[in-house]
Amino acid sequence: MTDVRHDTSRRVLFVGEAVTLAHVARPIALVRKLVARGYRPVLAADPRFAELCPAGDWETAEIRSIPSADFLRALARGKPVYDLATLERYVDDDLALLRAVRPAVVIGDFRISLAVSARLVGVPYINVTNAYWSPYARPRWHAPTMPWSRHVPAALDDRVFRFARPLAFRLHARPMQALARRHGLPPAGVELRHVYTDGDLTLYADSPALVATYDRPSSHRYLGFIDWAPSVPLPPWWEALQAAARPIYVTLGSSGDVAKLPHVLTGLARLGCPVVVAAAGASTPASLPGHVHVADYLPGDVVARHSCLVVCNGGSPTSHQALLAGVPVLGIPDNLDQVLNMSYLQEAGVGDWLRPQQVSADSVERLARRLLADPQLAARAASLGAAEKRRDITATLEQAIGELCSAQEDAAARKAH
């Protein structure tokens, strides 16, 4: 009898919600791991990041995502990202894809409509998300950047947000609750964290040493850091740079506030060490010091390993990449996902962050100097990264796939009898 935990002939479908690069990059990293184990996965995503995420030894399919600009605009205004009509279109697209691929398991990254569509066709669903969105986590809530944030003190902004958050999270969950009811399914829960973590199995792309959870069910598990870097070559200046002092690596990613980049670069340039920038399509100042080097995109894993500090938008993919390299993080987060991530890095003593309204050349310089002068910060980052490198996330993923396949087959056998 075939051991379903290691039956690589089973079709596994990954769906990445391409509102940001991260939600496509993480599925690609997991697809590559399964391909190396002999699986034949299918990856579905909107093609907007195709140049950075070229197809490999796996099948691909296209599925629509809302424009990234619409997603970021909704976050900036504190509005629900998806309305009911959009979610209904998503379910239609999901169902067409699921019926065409006929997977044994579907794995989604921020494709929240799969909580309905996968269950409508009886396909087991694995949700890959971050532990700081878990209802079983206990974050110290800080306010994301909102239109009024620049006009009020940060402490007051945080207090107002903590008061308003429970109601806001309930309001943000309503479209998914309505979607589930419309299709005859029970809603995942009463608030946004239940929506973001709903799945037959939920895998946290985080470390328990970084984001602790409490009293979580067995269906919620830690997968670990998912490392990914764009398939781009190193620029010609990189080889000579390696002989100099360790650089500071800067990237604000696909969802960072690029208007802050000139302030960031001006502040970091004052430190005198090399600065390496992945601009991700953003414009950079016309005149830069000779020790500031810019490329459109860089293989961040390689660059992070040679850096002394990583400066980013505070998102988990680049932060985790830095920690895997044993490098502290200076974050400049805008949205709540980024703020949550950076608050945990700050509490763990492996990084610190500036609110966007606090960013200036002087504030960036001061914080970077403090982080670079703290040897314990780098030591803690190295320790956390080393522990995560030992984690076998492929085995965890395979076990999750196998369990769901086995349960599905057992249920089919009982129904047949």
C-alpha cells in the first residue's frame, strides 16, 4: 500500500495572491522544495511578477488578483481589501482552476477565497500565513500608518488603534462571512484573524522563537521561515564591493513607501560604509555618494549574507531573509502586517523600526548607528537564524499534505461503505 505521506504522484496546487510579490514568492519557494522531492506541483498566480518569478520544473496556471495598487490603497485607508462582489469573482475563478487541475490538496498564500471554494469542491486546503495574524498570538498592537497618523503623536495613535481594532477587525471580516453564508458554509470566525488563518491546516511562515502562540489547535503549525530571492544576476560592481567593508543592504520591496528612499539613503550614506540598494523600480536620487550602489533588483539572500544590516519595509520575507543570514533589521513599516512583524522583531531584540512619519535622514542615521553598535543584536539575529536553518520545512509541508490526503481517502472509504 502506498504511503500517502510520501506519494509524490499526487497533484498539489499552489495559489499565490499576487497583491504583493511576497504572496507569489513564498509559494514558489515551496514549489521548488516539493519539486526537489519528486512532486509535480502546479503553481497558479497572476502573471504580474512573472519576470521576477520565472517558471521552473512545474506546471503553471494564471488566476486573477486585484491590482496591487488597489490593495495598497485599501490598506492605506484602513478599508477592507475585498468586497463581496470581488470575493464572488474569486470563487468563480478558484472553482474553474480547481476543477481543471483536480488537485489532491490546494495550498494558498493570502488567497482567502479558497476557504470557501476549496470546500465547495471537497479539496483539502492548506493556508500559509504568518503567525502574527493568528488568533492564538498575543501581539503588542501598534497603529499602522493612516491618513491622520502624521497629525497625532504615536502614543495616542496606538491607544486609539487598540481601542478601535476589535470593531475594525469584525468589520473587515464581514465580506468573507457573507461569502461563506451565501455558499452554505459556516463562517471561519467573527474577526479578521480568523479569516486570514482559516484552513483545514494552517501553516505559519514564522518561527515560534519569534512569534509565540498560545493554546493553538493541532491544525495550526509552524512551517518556518520561507526564503526566496529573485532570479537575477549580481551586478558587475558586486565582486569589487565584497573586498570592502560589509555593506548595508536596502530594499523597500514591492509595497514599501518609495518616497522615503532618498531620506534613507542620505542617512545611511553618512555612516561611511558601503550601501547596496535594490530599488525595485523606484527612482533614486540623481546624485549619490560613491559608496552607494544601486540595482533594480538583487538576489537578496546572497546580499544579506554579506551585509551588516538590512533596511526594509518591515515585511516578513525580507526580515526573515536577513535573520537567516544572521543580520539585524531596520524596518520602516506602513501597513499593519509590516508593523506586526517589526514589533515582534523589536521584542526579540533582532531589529527596530521607524514609523514612516518619523523618517528623516537624521532619524535613519541615528537608528542605524545604534543597531550597528550593538553586538548583542547581531548575536541574537545569528542565533535565531541558525535555529531556523535547521528546521526542515519541506518535511513539515509533506506531512501536512500527507495527513490531508489520508483523511480524504479515509472519508471516501467510509462513505463508500
